[in-house]
Amino acid sequence: MSLIDETALVLFSGGQDSTVCLAWALDRFAAVETVGFDYGQRHRAELEVRPRIRERMKALRREWAARLGDDHLIKLDALAMISETALTRDVAIEVAQNGLPTTFVPGRNLAFFAFAGALAYRRGAKCLVAGMCETDFSGYPDCRDDTVKAMQVALTLGMDRRVVIHTPLMWIDKAATFEMAQEIGGDALVDLLVEETHTCYLGDRSRRHPWGYGCGTCPACRLRADGFAKWKG
Ligand code: ZN
């Protein structure tokens, strides 16, 4: 694949999806940086696995090590202050009356994109890469393709500079995400996903399953387990 001579900023949480996005970006952009957001998540597991995933990613391929640049961690305490959800408060994970899971943090991804866009401007990065997926996720409205496209237009207009948001996982399911990882980085990348990434809503890293660590019962774990089983066939 020919290299795209641009800098990409990957929204990198330490979860499985954003780790596949990081590999996807390292495979095609000349320079790649990462950004994570600390918004008072009840469980710190995701943030804690980020540095190790970056190091292992660099060890996978020499050219990836050369392309992977700085990591940025942005504190968004204000988001926690205005949110009343299961991810930032002691609320049960369930489907609320409005049909959305209680894990939904209103406006979270919009805030992420606004800050990532500002950072990308500073870093001279034209491209943002994010792991939003409309296919088998919980129906979060700020993960939808229309929302992402609207943010791309808003950032491009609002900063008077072309911003392109890439969402390589938008139209594929979790099984296809494992397949994409296999195609990009082979068994070594799949192994990295299983061993190091964290998606469990409960922050459980004490139980190891064939598909990775997690409680095994929360919506994120179930999605990941089902995707892995389907991919393995
Ligand atoms: Zn879980």
C-alpha cells in the first residue's frame, strides 16, 4: 500500500476498536500521533493500558516504530461533572427509558472531536482517525456516520482548514474488526488485541477469556466475545 504523506491523529482509548484504528493508521500514514481523554471514567483500565499498547505496536514493525509519534492525554473533567451515566457515576448499566444504555455520555464524542480537532490543528495533522461503528454498537447517536460527517464539516469550517475524519470500522461488525486486525498485523496484532486492549465497562482485568480480559457479561464484553466467536467460526 502506498503511504499517505499526511499526519494522522488517532483517537486512542486503549480499547480494541481504537487499537485496530491505530494499526490501520500506522499502515497508511507517514506520521501518526495518538490522543486519549481522561473524563473521569469510573474505571481507569483503558487509560492504563495505552502506553503498553503503543510500545508493543512499535515492536511489531520497524516502520511502525518510525511512524508513531507523540501521545497526548487531555483531561476533560468538565465532561464528568455534567454527566450522570454508568461510565462516570455509580449507576447500573442498563437500557434507560429513552432507549439508550446508561453508558451513554451525552455529547462525549462531540467533545472528543472538538478537542482532537484543535490538537490536530496545532500538530499540523489533517486527518483524524476514530473507531466509531454504526454496525453492531449500542446505538449511541454520536457514533453514527452522519454525526461524524457533520463534525468533519464543522471542524473544517470552524478552523478554516481541511479536516478529514476516517472511521475505518464504521460499517463492519466485531468479527470483521478481528479480521481487519489479522489482515493488517497478522497473529501478532490479534494477540496484542487479546492480551492488552481493554473494553470491559466494569474495568475487570482479572478474568482472561479467549477474546481477552473482562467480566464477560457487560454489553462491551458480550459484543467482543460474540465477535471473536463469529470470527473464529
Ligand atoms: Zn465486561
